[in-house]
Amino acid sequence: MTLESKLSKIRDYAKEKFPPENREYMAGEVAKLRESGILDKMIKLGDKLPAFSLQNERDETVTSEQLLANSGIVLTVFRGHW
């Protein structure tokens, strides 16, 4: 299944489950975000990330430089639960 077909399935589900006024409100807020220029500031595929450091599961600081010395980095961002 392609990403577009997965997203289409999510949109179809939202149409069934969310009232029209909620969907209209969300669409308006998304439009405001797009018009704000925020998308121009986001990291895009192929962009070089700035150096960073994070805590690992053992509470040790790990830097991007250390990780890149061994292999590439795949960065995944989860928005969490609101």
C-alpha cells in the first residue's frame, strides 16, 4: 500500500467519524499554518541536520557525530498523544 493510499484511507475514515464542522475547522487551521510560511522552515528530505545530542535508554548522552561515525542516521519524529 502506498503512502498516498494510506493517507486517503485516513481521510475517508475522518469523513465518516468527524462532524463536518470539525473537519471544516481543522481544514481552516491547516490552511492558516500553510499560509504562515511554517512549511518553508521544516526539515525536508535530503536536508542536512544540525549537530545534536540526545539521551539514550541508559541515560547516556549520544551525539549525532558519534552515530554518524558508525553509520547513517534515520530520524523519526513522533508527535505524541495530545
